[in-house]
Amino acid sequence: MEKEIFLSRDDLIYFLQQKDSKDLFFKANEYTKKLKKDFVHFRGIIEFSNICQKNCLYCALRKDQKINRYTMTKEEILSCAMFAWKKGYGSIVLQSAELTIPSRISFLMDLIKEIKEKTNLGITLSLGELDEDVLLDFFKRGAHRYLLRIESSNKKIYEKIHPKDHKFENRLNCLLNLKKIGYQVGTGVMIGLPFQTIQDLADDLIFFKKMDIDMLGMGPYVENKNTPLKEKAILKNPFDLSIKMIALARLFLKDINIAATTALQVFKLNGREIALKAGANILMPIITPTDKRKDYLIYPDKPCVNESKEECQICLEKRMKSINKKIAYDEYGDSAHYFKRIKK
């Protein structure tokens, strides 16, 4: 595969079906090195609330799930943000389950403004679908990236993993609104879902390209028997497929930011390192307080639940050293693709 080769849908399907993908991973890593050298950027993730108004069939935070609910105070969140700022993380992610009540929106408006007043951290939001005017207000207060995973670009699959009141078109419109406002826009899918085929995954990559996204966060589907989505996946070994998807995304989408997601470690302890050697360039160390992490288990066997934020940093520094990657401290690590896109 040449560096600038055009990848057709048939090509994507071919590479996803291959058993030996060492050459694919090598090419993706070499391409990433040319873009980023050996640097990895951190996004300290603060999972500030697990209170959800939605009932996605695969998610352990869904409204009807019997779990201990929490919302961190502004002071707790600011403490986490200050930790990230002092440690040179450069950016944070404010992530929560979906809740759109006015008090939550007002809380976030004040929070984003205060974080930007006290630090120079980049702020990524991952809050689900929100109205355009709310997204615009968040942007004006200093948030500049937004992650909204499509979960599957196949409308039929999307509808099978969500209740009837979840509209695929609403998800798409929200992504388009984010682009219109000026956010760096990220999305992603679960890999290895029930009903999903190799052809669907190839179409997901084509969807990302057509949407002209700036960031990608995707990983393996982790089955949770305590949720309504209990069907067995058609595809086997979601870990290997996830790494292939990351490598192909790097070669197909070029200069976007690609996260090595924590879910990869459910299947292999060094899962994130493998992803970072196959095209990924972003890590999201959890900086949620340890006493809250056990209640933000979106999927079973989530790693790093019992570690403190300090332990997470030390662990990731060692992990990066083991694969000859360097952490780019005190940098936003913005998507190069975003700056090209807004000039078009």
C-alpha cells in the first residue's frame, strides 16, 4: 500500500478481512509519525455525571438501569481541571450521560466559563445531543471540541440499538450543527455490534470521510448482559477489528486526531499501546475522582477504575515509554484536519 493510495470501499473491506495486518499497522504508524512524530496528546477525562434521560439498549448508564447516580459539584470538577492544568495535560474532556434540563445547561455554562478563566486548557465536550443554541453558547464560553459518537452509520443498526424515540436523523443534524458552529467535531462507532458486518464497518469509514470529521473515538463493543442488547455479535474478535479500523482510518482520513480508547484494554492489557502503534495519537487518562469511577461503568470490566488520577498519569508515562512514544505536555493537540477544513 502506497502512502497516498486511494482506498475504495472494496479495498477497505479487503483489509478488514485480512488475518495478517502487520503491514497495515506499520504503514499507519509510519504515516502517523510523519504527521505527529512520536508525540501523543492527553485529554484528561472528567466523567462528571451518570444521570441519564435516555435508554440506549447497550449502555449501563441508561435511565432504567439500577445504579447509584451522582453528579460532581462544580468545586470537584474544577479541582480535576486544575490537576490537568498543573500536570500539563493541555486539554480536558467534560463527559456525562445525557441530560438536557435547564439547570444542567446553566451549570455547564458557568463551569466552562470558569475553567477558561482559571486555566488555558482546551475543552472537549461529550454530552450527547443538544440544541444548536446551547451548543453555540458553550462554544462562545470556550469549549472548542465536541465528541458525539454515531455508534453506527447504518440507520437500521442504529435503530436496533436505540429505543424508538431516538432518531438517527437527530444525531446527524447535531453533528452538522457542531460543524456549522465551528467546533472541532469528533464521532465514532462501536466495533463488533450485533447485526454488524464487515461491509458496515467499511461504510462507517466512508461516512467519516463524507462528514469531513476532525476527530475519531471508536472502540470494541463490550457486551453487557445486564442491558437489553443481549444478542451475540456476528463479528468475532472486536479487538483485532478495532485496531484495523484505527489503522485504516489513519490511512483513509489522513490528518484527523484518533483516540486509543480505554475499552481496548478490556480485551488486551496493552490494547491502547497497540492502537497507538497502529495510527492513534490521542490518549484520554481518567481524572474522575476514584470514588465516582465505579459508578461510571458504561461497559463491564472497565479498566483504571481503582486508580487515582496521579496513578493513571504515572502508568501512562511508563506505557508510552515502553512503545517509544512521547507525551506532548502543555499542548492542545488540535486536529490538523480542522484547520484545513475551515479554510475550504
